[in-house]
Amino acid sequence: MTSTETLSPAQPDAGDRRRWIALAIVMTAAFMDLVDVTIVNIAIPSIQHDEGASFSQIQWITAGYALAFAAGLITGGRLGDIHGRKRLFLIGVGGFTLASALCGFAANPEMLVASRILQGGMAAMMVPQVLSIVHATFPAHERGKVFGLFGAIVGLGAVSGPLLGALLTEWNLFGLEWRPIFLINLPVGVVALFLGRRFITESKAPKALKLDLVGVALVTLGLLMLLYPLTRGRELGWPLWGYASMVGALGVFAGLVVYERRKSARDGSPLVELSLFKVKSFAAGIAVQTVFGIALGIFFLVWTLYMQVGLGWRPLRAGLTGVPFSIAVSMAAGMSVQKLVPRFGRKVLQAGALVMAAGVLIYIAESERYGLGIASWQMALPLVVMGAGMGLIVAPLTDAVLSEVPREHAGSASGLINTVQQMGNALGLGLVSVVFFGVIDDRLTRAQVGPAFVNAFQHALWWVAGVMGVIFLLMFALPKRPAQHVEGAGELPAEDTADKQPELVS
């Protein structure tokens, strides 16, 4: 039988041990999503070879997921606020598991792209609930520890994904070639569904909200108008309609802001909670997340193509080469939240941007020095430096963005955080057509492929270094010190909370 109780926004039940089991479940789902992305990256050359996919199609295998993910994240966060975060989380996990099966049994590249788009849409239902459930379940003084764990999970996912993808691809289990990289999600998803139903406590927004269908349409239209021509521009010869579409997307987003303001004033149920941008830490963090996503979108795809196509390495060697990077991310992420940020504040994140940029520049120098003869151990130094820089950013940035957000807007805020990062990621993947394929001749002999891909990789890394410089400057807009993790952080003023208690259903 269902019971309902009311708790203060700043006072989740700290004595409920089930919240740690719930944390493990939602972190497992987040881990599944992270691993899925990195597994696909390492298997892209194998998919291209086995299925005869074009370079445009392999971009769409990654960018299609990011597009659907970005377009649906805000909606997913809002649906969790309205209908219950536990309910939407379980729907997302179930749909993600089904889409993974479709990816695993895809008959051709077109079906794989379509299944990846569905997978991204289901992830958009699942992922926003992770931060929302954490934000609504844990008291403020515990959230620093929780976000530190989240950073460690990010690093672990980065470690496990390439290795697991490389092993599954190399092993060719049951003659399925690359397909087990998707099918492995099936048992994980089933277990997450079973345990999630039992241990996650339901939470909703404190007052009845309605889904803003016009807002959903405007967000989706604007993102598609911006990202579709960017992703396919090179393949289609950069037609005039593509430039017109990207410019028109800005008008759609401007119209979205106007509409959302009116919607908020009329019934208080906007898709995008514009009042969040009055919180300085949130607005600045959103800008950093977007640009950071661009850097990651460019780097990870061109890095895989550089190692496996340019250098001719097998997936397992490429996966093992990335281990130092992943370990560095994981270690630095945990250290930054627990020890460094409380002492040095914003300087830690800015140091992370500079360190990551330094690692990129070292990588360029190493690639130029050794050319096609570069060894995995010669990549270790730049990868460790890059990983350490990324770790210093990724975990504390999430905490900084959410630290001052009222809990009743947790779903909307986390949806926005993930949306802008995925939008940046999709922009980065789209820019691969310009910064990587744009400097490669369309007709290469076998002997020309290696040198051309090495040169394109170095060219793309200069872009990544420049983006990290932009991130360093944007971080000056972040608060010098993060909000203290004490009771009441992220709480509305007392006079505003009387009628805004979140409903927790156990």
C-alpha cells in the first residue's frame, strides 16, 4: 500500500539506509550510459569495416545518440518532476535496455543509426532522474561526498568502456563481431529495473505541473535546426539551406525564451525554468558545460579514428592505450571534490582547464615527433595530464552548478545541465566534419591514409586546446568559493517554502 509523507526541501531522511542502495542503482544506470558511449567509440572502426558504413554514418551513430539525448533531456527532467522521478527512471532504463537490444541486432547501418537515436531518447528519460533523485534524497551536507562518488563513476566508466568494448570486439563472441557491446546492457538493465522498483523512493515536484508541449516542440526544433546541418554539412557540400537552418535556430531559441516567460507567468509550468539563470553559479556552470562538451565531442571520436584507422591499431591496443587517461580522470575527480575544491575553490577548476590544455599540446608534440611509429607508452604522459585536468573539472563542476538550485527545480536543472553538455557534445561531433575530415582528401590511396589521419588528428587537437582556453576564461564567472554543504543549501527563502514541500512517496 502506498503512503505519502511531506519532508522539508532541505531535510531528506538522513537515517534511511535505503538511500545508499538507491544511490548504487542510479549510479549503475549512469555507469551503463557512460560505458555505452565509450564502448561505441572504440568499436566505430570495426562497425565501419564490418557493415560498410560511410564516414557520415559513423558520425551519425555517435551524433544521432547525442542529438536525441540533448533534445529529450529537458523534457525528461520535467516529466520526472511531474510524474515521479522513480517512475521516469524505470521507464528510461527499460527503454534503454530495449534499444540496446535493437542496436545489437541491427541488420544494417541505417537500422543501427535509428536504434541509437531511440537509445538516446530513452537515456534522456533516465539520466536526468539520477541527479534529481540524489538531490531530493540526500541532505545538503552529504551531497559533496555523493558527487565525489559520481566523479569516480565517470572515471570508472571511462576506464571500463574502451577496455570492455575492445575485448568484446576482439573476442567476436558467438560470431557476433561488435554486437555484444550493445547486448551487454541487457542483463544490467534488467537488474536495475528489478532493484529500482524496490529500493528507490518516489519523489515529485511540490505542486502539480503540466508538460509544456509547445516548449518541448521549440527545444527539439531548435536543436535539430542547429545540429542536423552541422553534422551532415560536409557530406552534402555545405548547402545554403544548412546555413539558413543554423541561423534560424537562433530565432527559435529566442522565441522559446519569450514563450517560456509568458508560460511561467501564466501557470507556473514552463519547460525551462528561466529563473534558474538568475543563480550566478548555475548560469556560469551551464556555459562551461556547453563548451566542455564541444571539446570532448571532438577529441574522443578523432582519437579513436587516429589510433585505429590512422595508426592501424587493433581495438584492444587502442583500448589499453586509454587506460592511463581513465585512471587519471577517476583519481583526480575524487581528489578535487573531497580535498582541493573546499580549500582552493574555483581555482581548481581553472587549473583543470589549463592542465587539460597542456596535455593536449604535449599530445600534439608527441604525435608530430614520432608520426606513424608512435607507441602506446609514448602517449601515456599526455593522456595522464589530460585525464588529470578533466578530473579536476568534471566532478566539482556538477556540484557547483547544482549547489544553489532549489530542490523543487532539481529535475529541470539537471535536465538543463545534461542537455547543454550533450548539445555541446553533438556540436563537437558535428565539428569533426570540419576540423578532422575537412583536412582529409576524399580520395586517398592506402599508403596516404595513415599520414592524412595523423595530420588531421593534430589539426583537431589544436581546436581542442583552443576550446580549453575558452573554458578557462568562462570559469572566471563561477563563484570563487562553492556553496557550503550544510543544511539549507539550495533552499528557497522561508517565506517561499510554505506551499512548496516535495512529495515523497514510499
